[in-house]
Amino acid sequence: MLKYYLPVKFQCQLVFQLPLREKQHEGQPLLLSGPNILNILLDRGGVPSFCLNKYLRNSLIFYMQHVLIDGIKYDLPALEKDCWHRLVNGAVQGRNPMHNATVANLGEAGINMRTVVLRKVSPIEKRLTFYTDIRSGKWGEIEQDNSISWLLYDAAARIQIRASGLASLHQTDELADLAWSSSNVLNRKNYLSVLVPSAATLNPVSGLIQEMESEEITLEQTEEGRKNFGVITTQIKWMEWLWLNGSGHRRASFVYDEAGKFTANWLVP
Ligand SMILES: Cc1cc2nc3c(=O)[nH]c(=O)nc-3n(C[C@H](O)[C@H](O)[C@H](O)COP(=O)(O)O)c2cc1C
């Protein structure tokens, strides 16, 4: 018998992998509240502890209601809020590691992934937005099947966010007009190619006419690109957070309903 000390007083549950012969719980961790099932002892110092036999000791996982990152406690709702906060920062800060994201969809040839700039994040509506050329392959593919997935990673924070949902395409509406009107010359240049994106060429070309390759084009000259400009928003239905941590990674998922309310779970990383 070994004595274990509970890491955080009364904020800890014990998880047991039951023996396989316990068919009803096969492969599933069983959550048990410590004081209910084990003989929790109070040490002389007042620290709760418990005793386990060898068999149970091998299958014990400590379980807490929160995760501690940089001294800050996050429970699931706080973590969800933090994810959206990170995403907002990703959209508004050009040098933020989440400014560039990977977006994947299903095309005719299978899964298609590419880097995009995370342009807008709406934490209330649970939406992520990027801009694209409506002549690009992805626009047509998403018209056919609007399920898309996002992948973002902040290497310094060691946090990965994955999110997926249903995309909607905006080209001639107010949303696209507003996005276009707030784009600068450099961004608008992406929509000025006279050649269709992904068209095969004999030489390495930008697709821009000579004049447009110059840095000094005016905002007025870029108006030509408006007809090629589109906005893709994703209504997020599912989001997952993963934190890499030396003493054990942590992972959680959030599933959103129609009203944007979520149900959350901790997951085994
Ligand atoms: C850092 C970076 C940012 C990019 N941002 C965008 C973007 O916001 N929108 C976009 O359509 N393509 C963007 N691209 C180009 C795409 O990754 C991709 O090459 C292009 O859109 C064609 O993809 P498709 O053939 O799947 O449509 C970016 C590429 C890089 C490397």
C-alpha cells in the first residue's frame, strides 16, 4: 500500500481504468469522487491523502477541474473564452502566430489545405473569416461542400486550436463591400491578376500586368480587383484546444449549438 497526497484539496477527482472484465466500463475512464469511494485520510498536516493497493495504483490518473497555465487557473468556460481571445488577437495583430492559419476543405481530388490570413473573428457569433479570390479553386469547392476546418498554432504558447464548421461565401453583399473598402492597396493587389489563379503558365508569373507589379499603384487602380474579391466566413460548430506541457499535455473540446452555446469536455491528449 502506498499513500498518495491529493494535489489540490477537494478540487480533484480520481480516474480509474477499470479491469477489462468490468464490461460496462471497458476502455472508458470512470470518474469517481475521491471521498465517496476511497478512504481519504487527513494527514497530521491536514493534507488529504489516500491509500491504494498495487493494482489500482497502476491505473490511477489525477484529475482536476481546471488547468493552470502561467499561474492562471482555467476551467472549461474560461478556456473557451481564452481560445476566442487568442483568435481575436490572431486576426488583429499582424505578427501574431495565429494570424496565418491553415484551412482545409474537401475538394474533388480529396482533402485540400492551404494557408490563409485570419481576417476577422466574431467571438459572439462564433465566426472565423478569411478573404480569397473567387476564381480560386477553394471558392468553387466550398460552393459544392461548405464543411471546412481551421488549424492554428502558437508555438511560443504551445497552444493549438482546431475548429470546424460550415462556410458561407460572400461576394456581392454588404459584408464583402465592407471588407473590400477596408482593405489596403497591398491586400487588394492579390485580386488584380488577369490570369485565373491555379492556371498553368509557361513561365513563373504573378498574373499581374506590368504596371500593377510596381509598388506605387493607387487605391483607385485596385478597384479592378473588386470583382474577384470574396469573403469566406465559417460558422464554428466545433473547437478543440490542445496545450503542450512538459508534465503532461492538456486538451479540451467545445461543441456549439445553433444559439452559439457550447458543451465542453476535457479530452485525453
Ligand atoms: C502566409 C500566406 C497567407 C496566405 N493568405 C491567403 C488568404 O488569405 N487567402 C487566400 O485565398 N490565399 C492565401 N494564401 C495562398 C493560399 O495558401 C493558396 O496558395 C491559394 O489561395 C490557392 O489555394 P487554392 O488553390 O486551394 O484555392 C496565403 C499563402 C500564404 C503562404
